[in-house]
Amino acid sequence: MEFVEPIRDRNKIAAMKKLLAGSPRDHLLFIIGINTAYRVSDLLSMRYSDVMDSNGKLFPHFKLRETKTKKNSKVSMSKGVQKALTDYIKDNYKGNPDDYLFQSRKRDKDGNSQPINRKSAWRIIQEAAEQLGEKNIGSHSLRKTFAYHAYQNGTDIVLLQDMLNHSSPSVTLRYIGITQDEKDRVVQALDL
């Protein structure tokens, strides 16, 4: 896999949302991805039962066991995520809570739904970004975009480090590209 960047420009985020709106599944993947610190593997493992109860009421939080770290994670659903989920469920839920949220057209041998794979998720995000003239954007950019904008919005780096399960704040800063951004600002501001 290539090194990917966060989507730093909020206008590009809005344009990506608009571009992906033609596919409700892909749009929801993008919305949840940029509003949580989840890896794409965790997003793709989500089932309807992970986001709503048996009466169709959304949970206030995502509660997942993260694939890579095996840690339990609880992430609040923002209003935008709740709206996107509500709209998606209304039009796509077929009554089986064990169905994957981000379904592929493929079924297993018993006819059960299968999620899209990581390569498909990467392609979805990468192709949409390319249409907007963005390079070095892929499915992992969703997680980085969340962290980048949370940091820019004043979230403490130690809290982000914990949310991303990183070993140190410096790893988190490097991960979201802040260190290079700050170095660039120093050079540009000095301009001797």
C-alpha cells in the first residue's frame, strides 16, 4: 500500500461527500470513516446490529472490538453520522441485523451478505479523490482525516494518541502530517 495523506481541506471533504452521494454505501463509508478513528478493516466489519437495536433505534455509540488491537472501542455517533445512518438504514436495511453495513454484491455459500473488501474500499476513496485532483488519498486517509481535523480543532494530542492506539504523541503527529505542516509554516513565516 502507498503512503496516504489526510484530506486537509474542508472544501475537498464536502466535495467528496457530494461526489460519493450517488452511492449510499460509499457515502456512508466516507461519513463514518472521517468521523471516527476506526481503521477501514473495522469499518468493513460493521453490521447493522453494531449500530442499532432490534427496534431499529440507533445506538448513541459505536461499540466495536478493533480488529488490529483486539481492544474494545466506544465512539460517539455525531449528528451527521446519525443522519447518514438513518437515511441509509431506511433505504437499505432488509431486516437481518447480521447483514454487513457495507455489503458487497457477493454472498457466501449460504447466501449471507459479505462486506466489501479493503481493496474495494481503497478504490472507492482513491477514485473519488482523483476526480477532485487529490493525490495520495486512500481508505486509510479517512482515519487520518479524522485525526488531523480533530487536532486542528483543538483536541489534545494525548487524547488523539489514545483514540488511535499510538505509542506516543510524536507518532500521532507524524501520522497525521502535523509535524511537516508545522515545519513548513516555520519556513514560510520566516522567509528571510
